[in-house]
Amino acid sequence: MNFEFFRDKITEKFKSHQNFADAIGVARGTVSAWLNNKHQPESSRFLDIISALNLNEDEVSKLMGIPETTVVFRKVGGATSTEEIQKRSKDFADTFFKIDGSSYVTTGRFFSISAQQTDHVEVANYIRNFLGIGKNEPAKLSNILTQLNKHNVNVFFVPFKKIGITIPQKNTTNREVAFTAKKGNKTIIFVDTDRTIDETNFDVCHELAHIAFTHTVTTDAEETFCNMVAQGLVYP
């Protein structure tokens, strides 16, 4: 539970702990015990707290200490619909995380590489080694998926166009074909079903490079570098 957020919301909405306690029908000492982490509110009280503080869905997640879902796009293309697509994709990804239903540990990572690493071959070999793939062995989708399942990373194949999470472009090669979503230490790679097996293999390898560098927002240079890493994984 995010006690600092809880405390700030009480102050914002009710000015004092006593006013908040009166609003939800508990003693002021009970509220103080919650805020000092002496004990958690009873499950039956959470609805009262959420209602009294008038929390939206994102604020409820923040109160409960659930990490925010972030998405990293491979291409955005500068389309005017970028913000809407980003939001739609984030909501879509969050649905998958909620279906999972398990807790989101906020410590630990899948793997990470220094942002100063500039040799794409070394990065590709690092990822290959992490996945247990031989140094001169091409990364194959079936092997990658098997290994990723062991590291709390899921890959889902979804029709981007049908569910409205691809950015329309006149040049169809410059549209979204894969993106990565993160929540705590959980990661999902979403890949468009409108891709061949070879293209999908490359797309997943590209997303692994994003994960390795813990990208949140990417530049053209970073996209190019991730492509080079993916090429190094697929064609050693």
C-alpha cells in the first residue's frame, strides 16, 4: 500500500485525519494505524476508502502499490493519432496484466545492459547467452519463447489492426508491428499477427533489445541499434 499517497489524498480531500475517519465511520486511531503501517485496512473498508477519496482506477492502483503499466513502441511514425494509440495500447496491455492476477514485484529485472554499450554484436551475444542459445546459433522463435517463459516474460500474438492499436501510415512498412509492456517486473511482448514467422522472429528479438536497455521512450538511433541487435541474433 502506498501510504504517502494515501496520506496526501486524505489531506487533499478532508484536510484532517479526523474528518476522514468520521466520513468512513472509523476511529481516528484506526486511520493513524493504517498510515503508520501498523496494520492494513480490512478488505471490507477498501471500498469505503476508495469512495470517500473519490479515486479513479489509476489512483486505486497507486494506492494499492501496483506499478504503472508502461508501453514501449517500436515505431510511432509521427502520426497525429500517436497519443491515442499509446493510451489504447496501455489499456489493452493492462487488461492482460489484470487477467494474470498475480502480484507485481517491483524489484529485480529480466536482464539489463549498460546504456553505454554500443557494440550491437556484444549485446546480441549477451542476450543469446542469457537465453541459453549458442554463440553462433541463430535465435529461433520457438526456443526464444520457451526461454522467456522461464523469466516472467510472455509473448502474445494479437491482430493490431482489428483491435485498433496500430498507427495508420501510407507507407505500410512504417507502422507498429510489435511493442513491449511492463508492470513491475512483469513484461509482455505484443506482436502483430499480420507478420510472417521470420518477421515475428525478428520483431521479438528487436523487443528483447528494448528490454535489455530498459527503454521507455526510444529515439530513431535507438531503434536502428535495436534492429542491428535483432539482426545479430537472427543472423550470427
